[in-house]
Amino acid sequence: MKGVILAGGLGSRLHPLTKITNKHLLPVHDQPMIYYPIRTLINAGIEDIMIVTGGNSAGDFLRLLGNGKDFGLKHLNYTYQEGEGGIADALSLVEHFADDESICVVLGDNIIEGNIRAAAEEYEQQEKGAKILLKKVPDPQRFGVPEIDCNKILRVEEKPAEPKSEFAVIGIYFYDSTVFDIIKTLVPSGRGELEITDVNNHYINRGEMTWNELDGWWTDAGTFGSLLHASNLVAKSGANKI
């Protein structure tokens, strides 16, 4: 299995900080944000990794990370997303890297306390399809929310006014190689983006989606409030340190 970190976008919710740097290079406690998703993949036993970045600070990733030797990696791969086409659009750029293998995709601003090794090992036993990770949250309307019946996901609804469960779909996804065929069928949403929720619903409709509940805490770090929250959580727990 290969790993993909999506670290592009303009980070407009973090202006003016992101006028001068990429969001994923901002500090979370005492380390750059991008360190945490790299460690998430490595802790799951995934060391063949590509980072999708964008904007005017893309070269800073190379200056910071180099070939990944600080993480014990032999090599890091990079590619560039032009503009903001959405998560699924960014994912489409790694088709050549995936090379018909399954992939684990981590959004670059997602930070977890524990690890996803058990979920990764379970997914590798699947013959096909996808797996998503869920976490109970107090404000599911901010996220993609699964409707669940008898342990089966019926559908994922993006930012629903009336959530059908307490769970949020966190930004860690496992996909087989057909994900790229699915992305090619998508049409932009009202936001003008190719939505990862549409990808997940394709797998659900095919009966090829499984899920795990994440152990430990999880947060994104895409707003000033969540960036501070993430820093405080990491300071307390020392999660995912290199």
C-alpha cells in the first residue's frame, strides 16, 4: 500500500498567515503541521509516500522535508496541484504514483493521537473497495456525516443541517485503484470542486465500503480555533512526534 498526503489549497480560513506560506507548514505545537500526517503513515507501516502540494510555497516542502531522511525514509515523492479543485481533484494527480496499488490518503491538516495500523492491516485483507475512519464529535454538521444502519454505511452527507449520526468522516481514507476511475466520472459541486464525499458514496453504492472507529482523539487544523486546539492536544499528549 502506498501513502498520499494532500497538502495543497490556499488555506483561506487561515489568512493572513497563509498569504505568506502554505497552511501545512504552519506550526502545530513545536513541529510543522506536515510532520503529523507523515508520521501517521509511517506508524501504519506505509513508507512509499507522495505529497500533493500547491500554491507559491510548494518549494518550501522540499527545503523542509528533503528526501524524508529525518523520518527514516529513503525517498519522498512530490507533485503539484494548480488552483483549488477539491480533495478528489488533488487525489487524481497521484494515479501514476499509485500504479494500480491501493492507497491510504491523509489530509495534511488531520492530526490524530494514536495510529491507524490496525485499520490499514484490515483494509489489506479486503479484496477490493474502500475503508473510511469515523470519530464521534459534538458538532458533526461541520463534516461529512455517515448514515449507519446495522453497522453498514448507507450514505455520507456533507455538512448536513440535521446529521443522521454522531460520527464525522475524518480525513483518512483507504482506496483501491478504481478510485481514479470514479474521480473521472465526478462533476464539480456547488463549490466548484470535486468532492471526496462523492467518491465515498460511489463505493457505498457499489457495496464496497467498510469503516472503523478511530481510537484516541482526532482534530483538523484548518481554522484558527482548530489550529490552537490541535497544538494544545499535541502539547498534552506528544502525539505523533518524530
